Amino acid sequence: MDTDSPSPLKDSDPVFSDKTPTPLGAEEAKLFRDVCQAAGYTSPRLEERFGLLVPPPSDRLPAALGATLGGRLDQNATPFDVLAKAFFLGTAVAAETANALLPDGFIRICLQCGLLVSDGTDYCPTALVAPVGTALLASDLQRIEYQDEAQFVPAICDAALHLNAVAIRQPVGRTLDLCSGFALHGVLSCPHSETVVASDLNPRAEAFARFNAALNGFDNLRAVTGELFDAVKGERFNLILANPPFVISPDAMTTYRFNPIELDGFVRQMLSQAADHLEEGGILQTICEWVEVQGQDWQDRLRGWLADSGCDAWILPANRQLPASYARNTLAQTISDEAELAAQQAKWENYFQQQRVEAIQGGLIFIRRRSGNNWFDVTQMTKPIRQPIGDAIARGFSNRDLALGDGEDALLASRLTVANGLRQVETSHWKEFRWLRDSIVLHLDDGLPVSIGIDEYVRTLLETFDGSRPVLECLDRFANQVGLAIETGRKQGTAMVRSLLKNGILVTTGR
Ligand SMILES: C[S@@+](CC[C@H](N)C(=O)[O-])C[C@H]1O[C@@H](n2cnc3c(N)ncnc32)[C@H](O)[C@@H]1O
């Protein structure tokens, strides 16, 4: 087998191609999936092999990858190596190697639909096909040089993985993947939705969405093209998932990533229009960024965006950056030239100063259309989320309805129990012949990770919740145990129960 030419890219590589692969028929799609499955071409295997879940730019492959699959494949290569090299790293594979390791039918399908082109000696990928969960998703090749193309359709990124991890995956009627790109969220919603719409400004995204639905064997996804909600005018959904262009900058450098309206204006516009596209009880989940403006509480600012929307809002900030580090971190992802980086950074910092931006926050925003008094709640996230926790997010909504919803009666009548898996870590120090307690910290690792310090009172209160009696009775037991007047125990205990419910430490029993 070939050993020459270590270059991962070929001179003949197409500059950005406006073509998209032609959707596969049901049998061809099944063969494609079966070959990938048999080769073990899955995201856990890619992570194990490369330490990556997100394809690296093929025109800037990390040196460690260049030394392995970035170069030519050797005689020990496996079908996984060929698939990973072509469809995850986006680099050419020798036709001889690919023909020897992959079934004829597979190569034929790839050439026919345009995923691969042959130059006589090599097969060059025209698109990536990355495994994400149970799906395979095609997108444009991940190349820094393509990113300025208005019609570039990016591959899976960290933000998309985060949104995917928190997406509520319960059976629903209609789901919308908004700003869908290659329709990762839409395709992964197909199994639990009656119908899915994937909508994006970019017509090439529509083509990739259609290709990906067919590739994964789904016929309940409709792909459309339009600005924000324009292509779904008058339609309502039970679930909307959106990873919009949210990066905040003085001049939106690329369509797929940068907020095109002043500061975080695009996210504000999306949220303010969302209620009109949600059914009662319908939820929008988005990953995005927003700014803190000098002299204004950022929570009040977001509350203002949603005032009169008829929606509950649950905000989960994950990281906060000062303008200088935000500019540096964001720009360094695509600019390697130090002089250009410094010039752009100065421009960005100047813009943030003019706009009186004190910090930029990134995180998740979930809103739910609901008649009644709407609640607004903020939960600080402490760790990145990788495992699917959609069920915990759905519980988070119902727990907040009890904790923050209308009146106290429903809360006091409910039966709660302590979440399974709750851990308690107690630290003490030795002083003058005895242990003195320093702290009691509760940790919840399932769902949204939680770590909170509590005192002896809260611990006693928690122990009264075994799911067998209503909250009111638990509060009275608690008051008796700690020697508080019943009224005081009820009042203080109710506030604690609200907080424990919101943290997921207390859960409803359904009784
Ligand atoms: C960050 S990418 C997300 C792609 C994909 N949903 C994901 O999670 O990987 C943002 C997408 O929004 C699309 N977009 C940008 N501006 C838009 C607009 N005004 N209306 C609708 N879609 C837009 C871009 O074309 C791009 O596909």
C-alpha cells in the first residue's frame, strides 16, 4: 500500500464547492450506516482515538493527528481509519486502500452521491460525515479557509454538543430546529417527534438537512430556507432547539457564527419572536451569549426581553468573560497571525468599551409558553455537560412550577423525596478534644450537576422527606425536631424546600 506524500491535503482539493451531496435512497442509506457501524465509526471510538468529538480543521490539523491519520495510511489500516480520515479529518484517502478495506457498494454510493470524488489515485471527500450519538451527519469540510464563505455549512461544534446534551428528548408532536445548519438537532429529534422542521437562512443548509434526514432513515423532517422564523410563519411547535449565530463582535465576520445585529440583538430578536411559534407548554432551548451592560443588572435586561411574552424563563449561565479575554479567546480560534490578532483584538475591545459592555456571558436559555404568572429563574452551571440530561431538564421545569408557580397550596400538598444518588461530604477539624464541623456539602452528579453547602437545619429538614407525606406535614415534623414554633418552621422550611426543589435535590414522587 502507498507510503508516499505525507500531505493530508491535496493541491487538487476543491476550493469551496457550492455542491451538496444528493440524498441517498433508503437502501443505499442503510448500507452506508451498516458499513459505518461495522467499522466501529462512532463518536466514542473517535474520541478514544483522537481525543476529539468535534472534527478539527483539515487545513490546520494538529501535529499529533498529522503524524497518524493525517498522512498516508499504512498496511495496518482498518476500515475505521479510512472512514475517519476521509469523513472526520476531511482528507484524501488512497483509492487502492479504500477499495481494499471498504465494500464496493459503499464506495460506489459515495461517488454517486458526491460525498467522494476520485482523481484517479485518491478519493477526496467533498463533505464530512461525522457520527453524533446514533446519527451520522454530513456537513461541509471543516476548513478555516471556507469559513468566510456565506454559504458554508459547519460541522458539529462544542456549542451544538452542549445543546444536544440538554435537549428534552420526550415524545412530542412538532419540533423545530431553528438556525439548523446541517440539522443535527432536527435529525436527532426525528425519533421522538411526529414531525420536524429544520430552518436556516442558508439554502445549502437545507440541502444538507435533507441529505442527513435520508442518510439516517427519517422521512418526518422537512427542510426549509428562511430568515429566522420566516419560513415557518403561522406554525407552532412543541419544542424548538436553536444554536443561533451568537458570537458578539464589532462586525459580524461570518454568517454562521456571528450575531448579525448589535451586541446580542439576534438572540433577543429570536427570543421575542419565539412565543408566537410555541404551543402552550412548548419549550425553546437555545445556547447563546449575551452581554452585561454597565449600570444594568443583566438579569433585568434578559427579563426585559421576555416581559409580556407569556413564557417562563430558565437561564443557565455557564461562563462569564471580560471583554479583553472574550475577544482574545474568540479571535484566536481562527486567526493565527499575531499582528492580525492584536489589531482585531484592539478593535473588539474598543467596540465593547463604546457599547459599555462589562462582560460577556455564555450559557443556555430555556423558555416555555405557559398561561398564568410566569416565572424567571437563574441556575449557574458549574461544569460542562456531555451526557444527555434532557429528562432532568424536563423535571427542572416541573420542579420550578411547584417552587415558583402560583400560590403555595400545591407545593405544601405535594409529596417530595430526596433525589437518588445525592452525596453528602462533611468536613470537620479537631480542636480541644473534639471534632468541630466545618462544612456539609451536598453533591448531585446526575442531571444538572449541583454542589451546595447546607447546615444542620437543612439536613434535618431533608431527612423528613421520604415521599410518604405532604410537604406541610414534613415541615411540621421539622419544626418539632429542631424546636421551632410551627409557623416559623413552616415559613423557613418552605423557603428551603423551594431552593432544594430548584436544585433537584428534592424531587416529586408523583403520588
Ligand atoms: C452556529 S450555526 C449552528 C448550526 C447547527 N444548528 C448546529 O448546532 O451545529 C448557526 C446557523 O444559523 C444560520 N443563520 C445565520 N443567520 C441566520 C438567520 N438570520 N436566520 C436563520 N438562520 C441563520 C447559519 O446559516 C448557521 O447554519
